[in-house]
Amino acid sequence: MPYEDIISSHSVNTAVPLILVRELLPLMGQIAASVDASSIPSKPLACIINVSSHEGIYGSSANSGEKGGHHVCTKASKTGLHIITETEAAACWKSRHEHD
């Protein structure tokens, strides 16, 4: 397995999504000062959706055919994406409800 595959896979599937989420979340929560408080919607106007795969779910059965040692770079980076998504979603959820 070429080491470039490891770097490329983690860049595309883990590092870049984390950077995008961290940069976009603050922008999604901003409301213009001129907006009337009664017109602020109760639901978010935008969402961040990360697309992962079943093989990236940490802790699924090691006996399944999907964990047979193939595509290790992709599996590792998709697991990273899964963890980033859970972590960032939890932090975002907490901060939204602290302001309610």
C-alpha cells in the first residue's frame, strides 16, 4: 500500500471535512442584528451532511466480510469522519441549547 494513499484518503475523508465544518458552523449560527427576534426560525436554515460508509463505523463486527483487510486507508479515514461528525454534532447541539 503506497503511503500516498494514506495521506490522500485522510485528507479527503477526514481533514478537509473537519476544516469545512469548523469554518462553516460559525457562519450558520449568525443572525443579522437587524432581524426581528420573532422572525427567527426555530429550525436551522442549513445543514451540514457528511457522507460516510458502513465500513467506516468503528466497532462493527470484525467477522464481517467488510473487515477483511481490504481498503484499510478508506476504512480508517471514514472512521475518522464518523467520529468527527458525532463530536461536532454533539458540540453544536449543546451550544444551540445553551442559548435557548
